[in-house]
Amino acid sequence: MDNIYVSEIRDNWQAVQEKIAAAAKRSKRNIRDITVVAVSKLQPVAKIEAAIQCGITDFGENYPEQAVEKIHHFAGNKQIRWHMIGHLQSRKASIVASEFSMFHSLDRLSIAARLENQLETVNRILPVLLEVNISGEISKAGWDLRTMSFEHWIDEVNQITKLPSLRIQGLMTMPPFDTQPEQSRIYFHQLSELRNRLIKVFPGLELKHLSMGTSQDYEVAVEEGATLVRIGTAILGHRQ
Ligand SMILES: *Cc1c(COP(=O)(O)O)cnc(C)c1O
């Protein structure tokens, strides 16, 4: 028997996929280049179960300790990928090193070094994205290129490229909250431009990802080149 969440999540999932397909078409992109990460932070296991039944394979979590219970619950399902999308405290780095498929929110050099140590212990490689505070909003995490020079940032990125267990695969951002999705476009566009600059500096890195767009503005994000959209409530409903 389907659990009580399946029909709602199936409808939501279908609507999201249709909107992404339309946005991809408008911007002449291939939908295969866009992965939806269903953000399951503060959501019960039963909703994740329902989402898996609807064909969702990628889940995003912000809090490592809460995530680890869910990850272990679904450990038998090898198709599921867990994405860490929240700010990481250094004492929780070992959880991310051993349990997650991708870390979207690498926002400082010290956490990169910490992760490298932990990854070596568990003998894993971790794809990571560099979180950029593209708007310069005080409350947001990520490298802020309004207060740090591009050269200084490049120097830090270069140090991260030397860590053998981390693989930089792109950039991530969280624009200021706005109820008008169009307000996010400039920030998504700037993140995409920043990736282009980074590719010129590091031609050897495969910087294929732009993680941007939430329930609020994922269609705009897709139009601006997002390869990973992080969608919570529009798929899984309200959080606890
Ligand atoms: C919670 C969260 C999301 C999802 O937000 P929704 O509004 O539920 O889509 C995406 N990205 C990050 C970093 C988040 O913390």
C-alpha cells in the first residue's frame, strides 16, 4: 500500500518536472543536464519513502546528524544519492566525509582541509561545489567576492585543488530571499559568469555544475544554467 504522502508528492513531482522541462526548452537546454535534489531537511522518513516511490533519487540535507539517520534507513537502496547543502561545522565533517555523495556548500579553506583528513581515513573521494555569497548579503554563507579579491579567492581555490580527496565540480549559491523569482536572475547569471572565469583559470577542472534555485526560483535558475536545483517544499510539502 502506498503511504499517505505518495499521491501529493507524485503530483508535485510531476508539476516540477514539467516546469523544468519548459524552462529547459525556453533556454535550449537538455533536461538530462539538470538534476533535481529534493531537499528533505526536517521532513520525516515516510515522505522520503514516498518520494523514492515516485522515482526521486537525489535528496538534500542541511544537518548531518539528522541526515545520518535517514541515510542509514535507506542504506539498502544503492540508487539514492545524498547531497549535503547546508553550512558545515568542522566537528561534523566526518559525517559528510563518510556518508554523502556530494557536498554543495564548501565555503572556506579550513573545512576543506578538515574534510580531506576525514576522507583519507575512510578512503573516499568527495565531489564538492564552492559556495559563493554572490549577493554579499551578510546573513549568507560562502565566499564573498565583494570583500575578497578574485586573486585571493583563486589562491584559496588553488589550495583546495591540491587536496587529493576533494573534487571541485562547480559552484553553488543561495540568493537573498525574494518572493519574486525574477529578482534571483541576476545572481544566478553572476554565478554562471563566475564559473566561466574559473574555467579560464583552471582549464583542467571539470566545473560542470551550478547548484542554484529552490522552490521559489528554480525555473529562472534552469534558464540561467543550473545543473542542480535544490527543491524542498514544492516537492515534499511543508517542513516540520
Ligand atoms: C532548505 C533549502 C533549500 C530548499 O528550499 P525550499 O524553499 O524548500 O525549496 C535549498 N537550498 C538550501 C541551501 C536550503 O537550505
